[in-house]
Amino acid sequence: MVLYHSPSLKRYFLQEFADCYLNARKLASNGTGSAIATFPIESPFNPEQTLDENFLPEG
């Protein structure tokens, strides 16, 4: 992973992570026809979980 080799990129990743989630929330709302309020305002998973290829959410 690039972040392990370039730790200074982590702050950019964190900002992009938040921005990408907001965009994905809008796309999910439009794509499903569900109200945007159906989807959490913030990602239910933290950045570390999303980078962990072995992470599987419960339920």
C-alpha cells in the first residue's frame, strides 16, 4: 500500500476518503431511488477498515 511507503500521503487519503464517501452516498441514493437520509452521513467504516483486505463487516 502506498500509504505505508509514503506516510505523508495519509492526510490526503483521509480527506479523499471523506469526499468519496459523500459522493458515493449521493450515487447510492440516486441509483436506488432511496432518500439520501437512508444512508449514513459518515461512512460506517473507518479508513483503516476499508484498507484492510481481511476486514469483513458483521451482519
